[in-house]
Amino acid sequence: MTNSQTISWIFVSIALASQKEPASFDGISSVADGINHAVPTHKELQSSITWLTNRGLIEKIGNRYKLTSKGKEEFVTSTKSNNLMSIWKACEARIQELY
């Protein structure tokens, strides 16, 4: 996968995993596996989380993560479809613009 595909995969996973409360690495990994039928590596998680945090899209609370208000805005903009793969692709396109 490209960097933007990986980052958007993790971004969507965090968005879905943290709907009720901030998500742990395990929670994010579980959702990511459900989306892509693959468990992200530690490096994929770390680099994506760092990229997303540096751009103000997610925040760390303790050892858990959730979308910031900016991240929620970006996610909502990408969710014009109910199809998960379409949401992922829309997020990927937006992340490519920010990259």
C-alpha cells in the first residue's frame, strides 16, 4: 500500500474505533483488520498516528486515540457514502491533498 492508503486506513479505523471513547492500539488494529482483512504492523500504526497527530487530525489521551474536531470534520466530509471502501477512498484522496 502507498503511504496515503495506509494513513487513510488507520484514520478511518481510529474514526470508527473511537466513536464512543478513545481507542487503544488493539481497538484500532481490530477495526483496521475488519476494513482491510489485514492487521496493521506496529510501524504502520506508529507512522500513521504520528502523521495524523502532527496534522491535528487525531489526539492522544493517555494511551488511546480519538479524532480532533478537525479530524471529525475531515471524516464527515469523506462519509458521503455508506460504503466503507468508498469512505476509505475519499479519506485517501483527502490525505493525498494534505501529504
